[in-house]
Amino acid sequence: MSNTKATGVAYLDPEFSTCYATEEIGYALAAQGSVTQGSSKSTGVTLNESMGQITMNNATLNTLTNVTFTLTNNLISAKDVIILNVGSGATSGAYNCWISSMSAGTCTITLRNISGGNLSEAVVINFAIIHGQ
């Protein structure tokens, strides 16, 4: 294919597969998406992509307070790992985020304001699913 370039090598053996990359690896543009929360920071969202961005509602989140919402995604299995981080739209260092529970087709994401003040920001959370079997 004219648009491809070898960036690593993969080895298959009876125990496991290993992939070494010499350049970036990740999901193609077609596997990415975005969604925006509706009425509050606790409003659930649906995004059926392997990676994407969730733009949260800009409602106030008080200092040292958590908010949790549900991400519905039909690509999530119970054996997957979901990586996420605060991407943009937020005061630097003001939030922590994590997956607080997960099952097939859904996970809950928790965002905590650690800034020392109340904030009203449309925080963007980036996520990527590492698919298990």
C-alpha cells in the first residue's frame, strides 16, 4: 500500500505476541470520536469509538468535590483497560480523573476538582480503550 510505512515489528510465539514500535502507534482517525455532555457534569454520554474526547458541561464543580457520569460505549468489554486524562478546557493541574467502575458496554468516569477553588469549566477528557480478549 502506498500510504503505509513500517514502524515496528511484531513477533508471535506460543506464549504471547510482542510489538516494538519505532514511531507512534494508536488508533486511526476512523476509530476516534467526540461527544458533549448535555445539562450537567453528571449527565451520561454515549460514544461508540475506541478513543475520543468527552467535553463536559461547564457547570460549577466545587473545590474538593467529585462528579461521576456514565460513558456508554458498545466497544467496552469487561476485560478492557481504559486510559483517560484531562485534555483541555481546564485550569492546569486543577483536576484528577479516573474510571470508577466498568462492565461490558459501560464505564463510570469520576472527575475531582483539586484546585482549591470552585471552577466552572468545560473540561475535555481524552480516553482510549486498550482492548482485551
